[in-house]
Amino acid sequence: MSLCGDSERYGADEVKTWYFEVWNEPNLSPGFWSGTQEEYFKLFKYSVNAIKSVNSAYRVGGPGTAGLQGSLN
């Protein structure tokens, strides 16, 4: 996925209706995420800033977690 490419292909009005997910199921460890909770929050912050630098109206959701068990620790 290319955020700028998506903006060009679908148009900003369409992309503004989407939610971008930074990382899928970061609570499944080991496996999908091997960092700490603090590292995830840092990644999330950088990702939000990058997305918003393309268009401040773009939305970021997440994290998309798996089930109720587990943690980011």
C-alpha cells in the first residue's frame, strides 16, 4: 500500500472515509509483534504523523487486536 498512491488512485475524498491500521494484532507475541508496548506506541505516533502529513483529514484506527488475551508487553 502506498498512501500517496491511494490518494491519487481513489481521491482524497474516498481515502478520508478509510481508517488506517498501524499494525495488525500487536498483542500476539511472539509472532506478529516482538517489541514492547512503549515501542508500539512510538511506532503508532510516527505512523499517525506520517499519515497526517499526507492529508490531515485521514483517519487512523487500531490497534486491531486478537481476542481478549495477551498484551503488548
